[in-house]
Amino acid sequence: MSTSSRQGMATRAIHGVSSRDPQGSPHTPIYNTTTFGFESTADLLEVVDGNRPGSLYTRYGMNPTIFALEETLAGLEGAEMAWAFCSGMAAETALFLTHGREGIICMGDAYGGTLELLESQLPLLGIKTHLILGHELDRLDALLADGARLVFFETPTNPALELFDIQAIAERAHAQGALVAIDNTFASPVNQQPLALGADLVVHSATKYLGGHSDLTAGALMGSSELLMPVWNWRKNLGSMIAPETAALLARSLRTLSVRVQRQNASAQAIAEAMLRHPRVERVLYPGLPDFPGHDLAARQMQGFGGMLTIEVKGGGEAATRVADRLQLFALAPSLGGAESLVTQPCTTTHHGLSPEERTRRGISDAMLRLSVGLEDVEDLITDLEQALEGS
Ligand SMILES: *Cc1c(COP(=O)(O)O)cnc(C)c1O
């Protein structure tokens, strides 16, 4: 059981662990162990000094279940290394504290927790953060020249599905000596491989597609060992380690990542096309639609268009709320990437804290509904949307 980067995504997700279990188990068992014993002090020092790999203490991440998960996670993004965390925000915090201390530029819309961390909390530590929107990309070079050393963004973004050109932005950042980190949660590694396009680091909320069943909270950071080794001490002393039980559950989920995401891609495309024809729908935002502004870029830099789409209902915010409340199969819940389909109205959930002017500036209308397409029969999902729209 060993993998090479030439193998496909599905193969790497299933055979991503190089060491065989001594009992022959196809999966690394859950080592519910906080500490690991040694034959002798000399033996212990070998591991402590990093002269041989081994388990030591679970908060350090030195636990066989966590090592196995990280090997698979690295393979998914074609990365040299990966670190697992107890949440996506824990992974982002460790990333920013390690590589963002000289200034961070966040482009476009980002996850609410990310924006709060960048806008309100990191500046308390003296870290300069700059938040620019997609139409302000011309400010990037000046901010880089001013000393910011980390460019961070999501693509596609939430909830407007705005696309950013990873390769072009990485070239601009690298020309000024800055690193590029992508939050690849929305696309998942099945649909987008940022490292292959020139990004330096990839961060995930594994709570979403990687976990895939709305039953675990975890995060991951992938990149070169040079960039990941300094993150290790931050994770260790912030104490933001993934629990072995969660690591095993996440490793279980990764074995089906590829088939889940491919099904979600196909269903989202079918729903987007059905919604485009619906008389009560004003607009459909989905990278897989040929007329969508980001379509050409998505077709170039993604392997699939994803399971997330946004519709704009005719009749404004109140009409959209009525649709959200009438949906039966789509649960009204603010997450994504699970087997069950979910709906959120951004102005009442993810972007509720923003003023109406700020939402408009970010291109988010009250009439928007964001759909996370699950694994149900797509005909049933379309029927559910149609009955809900009839009542709008
Ligand atoms: C959910 C999410 C996060 C935060 O992840 P948690 O696992 O909830 O900490 C970060 N980025 C994106 C894009 C997300 O959707």
C-alpha cells in the first residue's frame, strides 16, 4: 500500500498510507492514547530528537492514527506534508500566526470566522491585515510592495461563487516575495489542486467536504515541509490538535471523497440548469453554467464545478425566506459539504452581521439562497426546490 503522485485522486484517498498495520488491518486503528512508552532513554531520545519517526505524545500530533491521516491528506493536495487540526479555524490561526506576521492580504469574500479573525483579532496582536474585494485587485501590488508577505483567498467564494485566477495571483505575489495560501474548502481537492497551480499552502475546513457527513469538526494545512515545519510548534503549543477518534473518522470519510464530490458536482449542475429555467428564479450563480462570469476560468483551473450554488429568488429577501422555510429536503443550516442538502440565506446567517451597504458592496443580495447539494436523488432535490418556489 503505497502511493505516488502519478496515481489518481481516488486511489490516493484510499491507499494514502505507506506503513502497513502489523495486524494486517486495511486501516490504521484508533490509538486512543495520550502518550507512548519506550524501551530505553536512548530509544526515547531518538524520537524526541527527530532521528527516527515515532509516536510520543498526542497533543504534539505524534500518534499513529494522526500520522496516517496526515499522509493521506498530503496526498490529496499533492503536497509534501500536511498537518491536521481540531477545526478549520485552528488550521487558519496556525497558518496566519506562522506565515502572516508581516502582513496578510485577504482577497474577495471569505468565511465569516476568517474575516473576524483578520479584521478584529489579529490586529490586536499588531498583525497588519488588508481585506480587498475582487474588483480591487489592482491594489494587490501596492499592498505587497508595502510589506505584506501572505496573500490569502478562497476560490470559488461564498456565497457569490466569485473565481480568482490562482496561477496569475501566485505569479504576482511571488514576484514580490510573498506566499500564497488558498482556503480550498469549497472546491475540495477533487475539484481544484491549488499547489499544482502555484499556491504555496492550502488550508481546509475538513468539517465540510473532507468529512462529508456533517458529523465531525476538523481542519488541515498542506504544503512543503519547509513551510509546514514552523507551523508545528504553533499547533503544539496552541494545543489545536485533532483527536485520534476524529482523525480515524476523517480518514474513513476520505476513502469516499472522490465519489461523493463527483456526485455532488453532477447534481449541482443539474439543479443549476433546472433553476435557470424556473420563472421564479432571477439568477443562478454556478461556475458550471456557460454564461456564468467565472465559467472560463473555472473550466481552466478546476476539474469539476463543485457542489455549491446560489440562486436569487424573484421578489427579494422576503420571497427568499419563504422559499428557505418551505424547503423540505434542504435543511435550513449554515454548513456545507455533507451527504444531506442544506440551504442558507446569507443575509440571515453567514452575512447577517454586515450592514446592508456592506452586503451590497460584497455583491450579496437579500434574495440569495446558497445551496449545498448533498447526495440525495437529484430529481427529489429539484422537486423540493420547485414546490418551495411555487410558494414564493
Ligand atoms: C467552515 C469554514 C471554515 C471554518 O471551519 P471550521 O471547521 O468550522 O473551523 C473556514 N473556511 C471555509 C470556507 C469554511 O466553509
